[in-house]
Amino acid sequence: MSKIVGYGEDSFTLWALKRHTSNVLREFQDETPSSDCLIFYRPSFGRHSKESSSVFGEFDAIIASSENIYLIESKWDNLAESDKDEIILNKEQKLRHQIFSWYLMHWNNKYQNNWESFIKERQNDFRFKGKTIAPTGSLLAMNLEFILDKSLRRCKGVSSEHIKNVLLFFYNVEKTVPPTKISRDFRLMSIDYSKDILGNFVTLDS
């Protein structure tokens, strides 16, 4: 069998989803077996979080368990700011979590295949400066509907306390001291990759 290795933040994210999803669940005392989770890798809601638009960027991952929905950002210790003790998330990242959380809280299966009805009933509640709800028929609306529907089928009874904002920080324990602080409303989880690397590449196959 071929050996698969990858470089960079995206590869570390995929590696963590394959090997460490159970650690994320334990961090939140979530008793869902990792094999029962639905995981979206690099779900996109528009390539860039532009002003005056409905797009709001990409998560590194979303994990839906039977108890919670985890909205995940990733960073690794190859970045210039990795020597700092605190992770500072930019406003676009924070806004992405706020907007998708709003969709999770307001979506209902009665809107399935009827995005226009969702807009009519919910647009006055969508209060994000410079942003609009995804327009009917757009690729963004279709992607949102798919992920919202699948996530809420997996996680029953979503409220604000069931939406978890997570920052995964990947580090090499032999070279790096991980940060200990992060922006409010986010949980920081540091994951050591030192045992799964070849050179500067992480091993992705099991």
C-alpha cells in the first residue's frame, strides 16, 4: 500500500480528524463514539469573507456528534506567531463562527428544499453588519442547506451551548511550546505531531 504524507496546516487538520477526533470529544465530555460522528473537512462558505456579501469563508473542519457541533479552526507551529503564548483570532474568523452558529440556531427541517421560505421568515433576525443571508439558488445556499441538514440530523436539539468553537494547534513537542491562551468563546486544544512526521511531513495513512 502506498504511504501518504502531507505538508502544512490542511494536512495536519486531516491527520487530526483521522487520529484525534476522540480527543476533541473527550475535551468536552462528549460520550459520542468518534465512529458515529459526521465530519466535514474544509467546508467552504465562500473563498473569502468579503464585505457586503453573503460569503463568510472556510472552516478547517466541522464535527457533528450526537451531543455537540464543533466548529474548528487550525494553526500549526510553523507560523511566525507560533512563539506567542496567546492565539489571537482575526475578526473574519470570529465572524465566521458567529454567522454559522446563527444558521444552526435558526435552521429547521421545515425549510428543507425551500431556502426562499427560510429567507422570508428569518432575514430580519440576520443582523451581521455588511452581510446578507445566502441568496436562493446560490452554491452557498445549497452547501449551507446540505451541511445544516446533515449536522442537525446527527446532533439533536442544538442550542447555543451545543455549538463549540475550537482552535486546534499542532506542535512538535521537541521544538515548540504550545500557546495557553485564546480569544474568548474559543477552546484551545494543542496536539503534538512529533511521533507522526517524516521530515516536515505528517503521515496521513493509518
